[in-house]
Amino acid sequence: MLHEGSESPERRGALRLALGIGAAYAAFGIAWILLSDAAVSAVSTEPGWLEVAQRYKGLFYVLITAVGLAVLVRSGHLRLMRADRQARSSELRVQDLFMRHPQPMWLLDSRGLAFLKVNDAAILHYGYSADEFGRMTLADIRAPEDLAHRHEPAGSSLQGSPDVGVVRHRKKSGEVIYAQVSVHPVPFDGGTAVMAMAIDITRDMLLKQAMENQEQQFRQLHQSLGEVLWLASADGGNVLYVSPAIERIYGVSSDEFLRRPGLWLACVHPDDRALATASGARLKTEGRSSAEYRIVRPDGSVRWISDRKNVIVDEQGHTRMIGGIAEDITAIKDTEETLRHQAEELARRNAELERFNQATVGREIDMIELKREINRLLQQAGQPPRHTLAFLDPPGPPQP
């Protein structure tokens, strides 16, 4: 049973009552001595009167103080009984609250951490009976693998020990759970015990671990990607997330971008900032936009960036944030530039070849025409043709 030792409210109330009665008796006695003699002398100074008055004055004092003490004792006794009933009622309420509390609770010996008392929720949740708990210590419900890392002596105080905070407990079924344990020292059988409450947070811990694993996988995925993934507030004033690839492409750490939202535009090549700004304006009006522009890294090198971004909205269509992908397309741009130069060189050479062909073919045509004219003149003179041009002349009529 929970109760206090030598400094219980009943003892303190009895002490206050005794001191109060003693003080009242002393005050009344002093006042009687000082005032009664003066009152007797004021009535008469005759020796006979004084003798009778002195005899009955003591009797009156005894009667009056007896009645007063009886009243005070009765009043004090009633107050003590009322306080005792209130204390017992309060203790019963505390015990009832302890037993009916929806979370597992127990009383532990402050030295050996043995179970002194457990509530119904602890019995139901952990699966041990009250008798089984009575033969166990707190170490018996700890996860075995956790006990191997404990170094405090068995009789150490629970305050500040690994048994307080988030710990792992083992049920009778062998299931290991996560529990948030809080403790508070309380009086118990003239000494001090430890009242502990354990809240099962296994579901929350497993969910937290799953989220941490997903976040780790998410980060590993982003680190393996060549593109920069980023998120910003709806107005673009705050950068919420930047993937690690930003440092490889921009030459600036992600932390720096998180601290300086305006660094995005500052990295854009001065000749392309108008293009990048226009892309941001289209995002506000169209909900998405894309642009290709150059950036200047801190070392002075220039890279081409393909910037694609979208507005992210909630179920009501309200803008929640802005997200985008920035991809380094410098190699593509370099390839395009190389192909452009090669195409220009090919066109130049084709033009030169065309001019050469025109010059060569034109001279050959002139020679053929000259030979044809010579053959015609020889034919008019009755001589046979000197130059054979049958492959150029159209075939004549068939011979009969």
C-alpha cells in the first residue's frame, strides 16, 4: 500500500494540534493569573472576601480550562478524523488510479529494482501474472541483447539509468517492444520506491525506422543520379531541398544553396540571366517551364544546364511548393557545337567542289563543241571526221 512514513500528514496534523492546544492553554493561564487577581481586588479588599475568592478562583480556572480543553480536543479530533478520511480516500483514489491506469505501471524497489506492485495494464500488456511479476526484477523484462551493454551495478538507482527513456522490453511471449519509460520516486512502507510508467511506442519506432530507411534509400538514389533534384517554397523564396549532385555540377554545396536562395540566379551566366528569369515567369503563369542556359562555376568554368520545373499543388489545387530537375548538358552542347562546325566545314568543301566541277565540266563541254565544229567543217569539205563523238551525238536513221 502506498503511504508516507514518519512525515505523514496525520503526524504533522497531530503535532500542529498539540502545539495549538498548548499555546491556547498557556495564553489563557497567563491571562487568568494577570486579570483574575485584579478583578477580585476590584470587587473588595476585605480579607474574608479575598480568601473566599482565591479558593473558588482556582476551581473556576480548572472548570473553564477543562471545558476549553475538551472543546479544543474534540475539535482537533474531528479535524484529525476528517483529515484521516480524506487521506485514506486520497490514497484509495491514488491506488485506484494506479490500478486502472490504461498504461502499464509498476512500483519498483529503489535499490534492487524488484517489482513491488504492478497494475492491471502491465499484467495484460506484458502477459505476466501479478505473482510472476512479484518474483522478477526490471532486468527480467529487458531485451537480452540490451542487457549485455549495461554496466551499472544491479542495485543502482533507476534515475538516469538506461532503463529510463526509450528502452526495449520483452513480453512473456518473447515479443520485444519499444517502451517510453518515465519514473518518479514515491514514499512506500516507510521508505522510498520508484513508480514507473511504460508507454508502448513500438509502432511509432517501427514507422520511424521505416521512414529513416526510405530517406536513406532516397538519398542514395539522389546521390547516384546525375541530375540535381530540388524543392522550393511556393513563392520560390526558400530552398527546401537540394540533392547532393548540386556540388558536382555547380561547384557549390547544397548547404550553401539552402542558406542563399538567390544563389541560383547568381550562378547563371550574365548573358543568359534574362532567359532564366523568363523561365521563372512562365512557371507562375503556366505551371511548368523549361530552359537551357549557361552557369558559371566558382572556378570560372562554364557549363550548360537544362532546367525543367513544375508547380506542385495539393488536392484543392493550391500551390504547395515548386520542384525541378537541373541536368548538366554541357557534353551534349559540346557535341552539337562540334557537329555544327563539321557541318559548316562540309558545306564549305561541297561549295569548293561544286565550283571545281563547274569549271572542269565547262571546259570539257567547250572542247566537245570545238571538236564537233571541226568535224562539221571537215564534212563540208568532203573529208571524214577527225574526232569520234558518237557517244555524244544522237543516233542517225537506220541504214537500209
